[in-house]
Amino acid sequence: MLKNYLAVPVAAAVLLLAGGAHAQAGKSLAGCQKTVGKEIASYSNDYQSVVGKCLKQVTKAVVQEQDATPPGAVSDAAGKCFKAFLKLENTAKPTKTLTGKLSGKIGAACDPDHPAQKATHPEVDVLGPNAGSVLDEPLDAEALGTWCTNFGGDGSIGDFDEWSACLTDAATCGARQTLATTYPRLLEWLAALEPEIAGMDTNCGGSCAGGCTDQAVIDACAALTALDAAVEGPTDDGEPEIACGPPSAGNGVLDEGEVCDGTDFGGLTCNTYAPSGSGWQDPAAGNGLTCVGGRIDISGCVVGGTPNRFNNNNNGTFTDLATKLMWETKDDGTGVSDKDNTYLWSTTPTERDGPLFTVFLDALNNTCDDDETTLCISDADCVGAPNTFANNDLCGHGGHRDWRIPTHLELRTLLGSQLWATDPCASPCVDPSLPGEVPVTTHTWSISQHTLESFAHEVRFDTGQFTNFDETTVFPKHGWAVRSNP
């Protein structure tokens, strides 16, 4: 198993720089910074170019030909757009995507543990003084912790991978902003493209939200919907609201593009923000909502006087009202959701072809709800199938067929607020209101691969550690499925 980055003693880093290697480490660190600047600029341009080729084709069909029916006009562009979206998301070839290539190039120059072994500086000098940097002039990436919350960060940069993720997400956001400005009808055209892309797999039912089974179509749909959701912003009104860390963030006033700022929530309270019927209320002290990194945190809301961030859907799933993600509820039974089950991530070892995907996810997505013996691709296949959830005749766990393995950051959101208050935290390290059981006998896999592709990141819910990664073909780990809600 590879080392935990943060566990490397500073003394070891000092030894790396002993014997006249100080100048060499400085040169290596400068090379890292140069590579980051070059590759981020290249990535941003490539992202705009790839998506732009798709949109130029749509422009020709709609604007040049003056076709008044864009949904039909975009059909000619669907093939080119399909190929474009696969350059953004590609399960079969993750290292060939734009983000995969960027991660590899930056990792080779900046990550001392990258197999290329080009970086001769310690990782702590990428992070900065608080991490125990050895060089007098480090890059100080850890100073970006708060800023990176604008792009999904947790408020701190604790290792190279977190900085790399922030770099990628910030560049992606900027590229999307440019596309939204360049193509005023971007959201309209993406909406018209969705059924065309989904139509390449008859199981999709004409929608990316359907039961698609062709992985390439699933990937293209994921890239399209991610772009659409990012540009659309928090309000589904067909108007671009994408914001990449607005300068006004933190001024205590809700400006355009923000969902919250300081104590300004635009009039929202626990009662009005939570889903209908959840029973959430504001505490006696006032509004239970808090604004964290420009996002609304509902952990202060209460149900029956007790803070409760999770909604038990009572169908083998629960919803995290803070992140809006739906999770599989773990149990202590004998089925696929048993908290003690473990799976290998890969068999190859870089592809997503291990039992985590072929057994665990396959059972959740392609068998009837609570009946893992009956295969299905639609609800019609489950009529009369035995199950315990009121004979609901639904295909897929909880009636959904888009379950996936969470990203490293998504998996970390389940860690409780007690994280790092003590080291280790009290097992299990989750919010006490989380429904069901928690897998704690070993680590839990994420979908996120390390820059060394035969390793994937994981989270330990028994100790709260989240900087671990392990070999995909050697060590079986828990799986915990998630889906975007609704």
C-alpha cells in the first residue's frame, strides 16, 4: 500500500534535501509551477475547443440554415457532440480524457510519488509552511484551502491531489463560463442534444435520466448533464448562472450568482429550503442554515428538536439534504447492501472492471428492487417479482438505475463533524443521524484514481482518514453507492 502523503515525517523530507540536493529540489519545484501554468492554460483551451466543435456544428444547423426547430436540427450534430463529450468523460479510457491527461502531466511534474519520478522536491514544499515545507520558498498551495471551497473543496489543501482537483475544477469552471458567454443559446442547445445523445441507446428511453446501459452513452450523458447543470446554476430557469468564485463572495450580501453569503440566504430558512414533508425546522435560536464556502449547510436544522441532516427514504436509500445526494442504505443482511461486503476495484488493474462494478453496481442497477435474483432493464420486468418494499415492481435499487461509485470528495462528505476533533474519531465517523449501518471493517472505495492509475482513493469510516489510496487489484474494500438526486 502506498504511503499516506501527510504521514511522511518532515525529517524524511529534510534528508531528501541533504547532500547538496537543495538547489535540485528548488529547480524541480519551479518546474512543477511552470508545468501547472502551461497545462492548465492548455486544458482550458482544449475544453473550450472540444465543446466548441460540437456547438459550431449546432450553430451551422440552426443559425446558418435558419432551422426553426432546434431539437430536430441538432440531430446532424449529435455524432460530433457525442465524440466531444467522450473526451470529457470516458469510463473505458479515463486517462484519455482531458482531465486524465491534465492530471497525468501535472502529477509527473509535481507529485514525488508519480511513477515518472521526475519530481525531486518533497510534497510538503508544494503545500507550504504549515505542512512543514523544507525549502525557504515553497509553492504554498495549502493557502488556497478557503478559495477552493468555491470548486467543491473542503476548506483545506492537505495533499497534492486536493490541489490538483482544485486546479482542474477551477479551470473547468472558467472554460464553462467562456462557453456560456460565447454561445448565448448554450442551455437551449444542450437540452436539444440530450435526447439525441440518449437516443444512441434504446434503453435510455430518450432521456439521459433513463435506464441507459451503454457505458459510452452513459459517459456522454454525464458530461452533457454536468455542463448543463454547471452553466444553469442553482435556479432551473434556462438562464446561465455559473459562478466561479465571485469577487463579491464573503461580503455578507447575496449577490447575483450566489445562493448564500454570510447570513443572507435570500429569505430561505430550514422550513422553506428542505424538501416538502421532511419535517425540518429552524432551531429556537434562529435560522438553522449556515453558509459554508458559498453553499448552504443545513446541519443546524432540526427535526423534532434534534439536528438531522439525513432524510430516510424508507426504501433502502437515504438523502443527504446538505449535498442533495441520494445514498444506498447499508444493512447487516445477506444481500448486496450488507455493510461487510468487500470488492476489488479492478482486475486489469487500471480499468473499472472489478467486482465493485461488475457485481456490486450491476446488482443495484440491473435487478429488481430488493430482489437480486430477477434481472431487469425496466419496471415491466419486475411485475410480480418478490420484494419487501410493498411489492413496488420497480427496477433498480430504490427504483433507480443510475447508481454509481462516489468520487473521493463525495464519499468524504459522509464523515461526521467530529472528524479530526480527536484522532482517530469515535467509530463510526459519521453523523449520528445517518440511517442504517456503516461499513467499518476496512476502507471504502471511491471512483477517484490516484495519479498512479493502478491505485484508487478510499475513505475509512472507522478512523475518519481520507488521504489513503490502495492497489485496485490487491485489496478488497467496501462499496457504497450514490446517485444524484432526483
